[in-house]
Amino acid sequence: MEFLLDTIESPPAGDEADALPDVLVKLLLAFNVHFDLPSDNLVMLAVAGRGTAKTLTEKLMLLFNREGQRSIEVEFLLDTVAGNLYS
């Protein structure tokens, strides 16, 4: 998880189009839906352990604001809130 989050926040030098962070955000969202309890959610635990997740947050907001399927983005945001409530 840390590698994915680090790569999202600081993409490799050759990735000027930010293609890798976009793919990794979608991977994190897909992985996140497989956890039922906030205390067992590896994605939420990794995000909570970071000081900041600026790029991840920006990418999530861009995905959330697009029309179409929003269920995994909404679930991620709900998991974030649930993790804060139960920690």
C-alpha cells in the first residue's frame, strides 16, 4: 500500500501525463471495496498513516465529479468517514 500511495503522491519523472497515478488510484478504489470493516481495511489504514494525501484527494475529487459510475468513489469516502468515527 505504501508503494502505491508513494507513487500516486510522487509519480516517476518520466510520467508527465500522470497516467500511472490515475491507474493506481483506480486500483486502490477497486481494492478498497473488498474490505467490510474499517479496522481491517488495509487501504484506509495506509491512508490514515500518512501525513498528507494531496494528489490522491485531488484524483478522487476529479473522479467523483465526473458523471457516471460513482459507487466505488462514494464507498471510499464513506470508509474514510467510518474509519474516523470508529478509531
